[in-house]
Amino acid sequence: MQSQSVPDTRLHPLEALGAVRRLLSDPDDTRQVFVVLRAMRGRSGLRLFRRFQATTTGAAILGAGRSLLPRLQDGQALARLPTGSLGRRYCDFMAEEKLSSDGLVDVSQSIEPEVASDEVLLFRNRMRDAHDLTHVMTGYGRDPLGELCLLAFTHAQNGHLGVAMIVLMGMARCGRSPKPWAARAAIVEGWRHGRSAAWLAGLDWESLLPESIETLRHRLKIADPAHYLAAMS
């Protein structure tokens, strides 16, 4: 049975600002990302959900109540996928970074549960669970600059005000980095790549896991992160 609760669409900029400051002071404090997203979601979350719901893929996923998480939790199945496939690269990425697909779930559940319908929550959880898949797909690492570049990419695709706040404040902090202009160029490049790429939130990730990541990048128009790689060299 679906919940009939109505989500809070108000913006809470002061709460978000404090969370961004805490995040920039400690980039490992992932909980603050969820605080920002919740505080600044407004009506953008419902617009994204309706866009997803209107697609053939989205309607099928919502109709089946299909969660992405179980596929990502099955490390043995992912490890059996072909070398160079999205699923295999994701498996290797998670092992190299010493991450678990449950990590973001645990962090997101550390804040007060949101009020929303079951279908809206399914979509939001799907976007959360796909975060590390998008790292692999776009080529951005989990270092602070890589996270900012990926957030810029994501903002270009989804227009979330909270993501924009993190990116802009992060760009302001780039002045403290060894290569400030290179770092800012990489973030801007991430935003441009997000504008030109296919809408990743609408993908049927499960069906893409066995496919070649290079083929997928070409088909989805995801360009190489040249400025990011140069800044990190």
C-alpha cells in the first residue's frame, strides 16, 4: 500500500548552509550531503520523480517496485561480469575504495525519515544507490575534487538547489588548493558534461551492468573528464 503523505516542499537555506560548511570542513561527513539535499529539495524532487514516472523505464520500475540495491549488494554476481563491463568496474571500484553498497543507505537513514509516497521514496533511494555507479560511469574519483565535479554533473542534469550550493561553496574553497584554476575548470567541465549527457537518473541500471562501460559512455554521450584528470595529475 502506498503512503498518502505529502512531502515537505519548503526550502530551508540556513539549515543547508550550516550543513555545507560542515561538509567542506570534513568531506568524509557524508551525512551532511543528505541534510543539504533534504533542506533544499523544494519542489525539484517531485519534478524529477514525475519526469522519471513519465518514462517507459521509470513506469516499469515503479510498477514492479524494483529496488536497485539488491543487485549492487551481490558482489559475487558483479565479479563474474565481463572485464570492462559497468558492473565489473563498479565491483572493482568499491573494493579499491573499501566501500559497501550499504554505506550510503546507513548514512541516509541516520537522519529523520522523510515524508513521501512509497513510489517517491523508491525513486529517491534509487538515485542514492546509483551514486557510486555514476562515479564509475563518469570517471570522477571519490577525492574532494572528484565529488565536486560529479555534483556539478548531477546539478546540470537535475537542477537541485542544494547540490548547486555545495558546488558553488566548494568552488570558492578551490582557492586553497595547489591548482585553483585547474580545479575550477574541472568543476565547470563536469557541469558541461552533465548538460550534454543522457539523463542518468532515468536509466535502467540493472540492465546496463553487463555492458561495456566504454560503449555505454559513447551511447550516453558522457565525455572524458580531461580537466579533472589534468588537475589530479
